[in-house]
Amino acid sequence: MNPIKNIGLGKINEIKDILKKHNCSNINNYCVVVFAGDNGISYEHTSSYTPFSSHEIVLKHLNKKSPTSFFLNRINKREYIVDIGLSTTVNNNEIIYKNIKKGTKNFLYEDALTKEEVIQAIKIGEKVWDTIYGTNFDIIGVGEIGVGDTICASAVVSSFLKVSPQKVVGRGSSDNKVLDKKNDIIKKALKIRTPNSNNIVDILARFGGLELASLVGFISKAAEKQTFIMLDGFVTTVAALLAVEVDNRCLKYLIASNLTEEIGHQIILKKLNIKPLIDLDLNYGEGLGSSIALFLAEMVTGINEFKL
């Protein structure tokens, strides 16, 4: 490539370097897999969404009325939605039904899940790989839909990394007014639930959610099959952190799509030594960041075909 033209590509060069570091040079065939469930902690009203209303978000995706589904439809790429724990069943042939239970319990008052349910969710995440014929793709984007899953993920990270909630808790889909409330909830739950910080199954049982646990399984299976995973935002990156804990080989196949405003997201990316491809100040979830980054990565790797 002509060095002058190379300079002219600006930050595209940075994206190319990140992909090159991962030896990810062929991005043509890809999809996005989104795991959906409900979380009992949503009844503490720390989200802008109504508790146990994740099925409404799923319906928007199915009707191509969400940013993620709209974008993927425009670029002719498929979105798979997995019902791992929705409280309300969505009857649609496009849904992959793997529902374990109709939402988790409120971890402020009781464990979100049983350990058996966590293990089941992880195994289902692995099986979803086979359901979508994962080996047919060069890279797969992941996402999640779950009202309250941000605070679940924050509690998991706080326990796993043994840090105070203030160091990992962010706004999620709420405003700044609920930050103190989130911190108080997690602080109280950590004392009541007494999770074993060295056991990810125990941590996930205490706080949930099913989306998070199934993502751990899916990411682990992708690494086993040597397929790259494009992470979305905070929740999927928490799942990646846990997957790496289970099998360090997962790290080689993880690519971060974007940098969100969640404090915990930045901490985990630094710990995993992963640099995000883009920074759009997204705080959205639902596979939007991974979808955008996949398309951008396809364009960037395609530039290599031209002699500029």
C-alpha cells in the first residue's frame, strides 16, 4: 500500500492494526446472536424499562424496528435471537427457544438462579453454536436483551474482581439519579448473598442472569471451534471475562467492538488487554455495537484487496 495513501486512511489504520493483531483478516460471512431473558432485580426499578418487559424489546427486533435489526437488515446479515429466560413467550419462528425459566429471581432477596440452572444455561449457550451452524461463519457478533442485566453484570464483576460497586457500576439504560441506588443494591446484595469470588457458577447463581451465563457457554464454544467473537458492550464483555476464566484460550478469539460509558467495561477491557475498534459513546446493548463493528471490520479488511 502506498504510504501516503496509508496515512490518509486515518483511524482506519488503527482498526486494521487491531484486526491484524488478532490475525482476523477475512470477514465476509458473519451474523449476530442475541440472548434474551428477564431479571428479577428489574423490580427494583434501576432501568428505564418496565420490569420483566424484555419480550417487548425482542418484538421490536423481530419487526425490524430496533436499531440493531434495522441495521442488520440493511446490510443483509442475520440476527439470531435466543429465548433463554424471557418471562413472556414470544411466538415467532425466528426465535430459538431455549427457555430455562420465566425470568430470574430478585437477587436482593434471594439467589437469582440455582447452580444447576447456571450450568444448564452455559451448556445451552454451547448448543446454540450447533443450532446456528457456527462453523459456517468467519466471525460472530454477540449481544443480549434483558431488562436489569446491566446491574446483574455489575454485581458479577464486583464480586469476581473483588472491587467495590462504585468502581464498576454505570448508568445502563437509566439516568444518573439511579447510580447511588444501584451501588446500594449491589453493596447490600454482596453482603447478603456472600458469593464465592473464585467460583463463576456460584457468582452467576447469586446474581444471574441467564443471558450472561449462556453467553459464557457460547463464547467458550466459539473459541473451541477457533471462531472469532465480536463482543458488544458491557454485559457481553463480562461474559467474555468469565469465559476466559474457564478457558484462557478464549482470549485469542475475542474482539471488542466498542467502548461504552460503563466504568466496568473499561476496567475489563484493560484487564483482558483488548482495544475496542470504535468509540461511539454507545450505552445501548442489544448487539448494536457488535453489528456496526462487524460491518466496519468487513469494509476495513476489504481495503487490503486494493493496491492504494
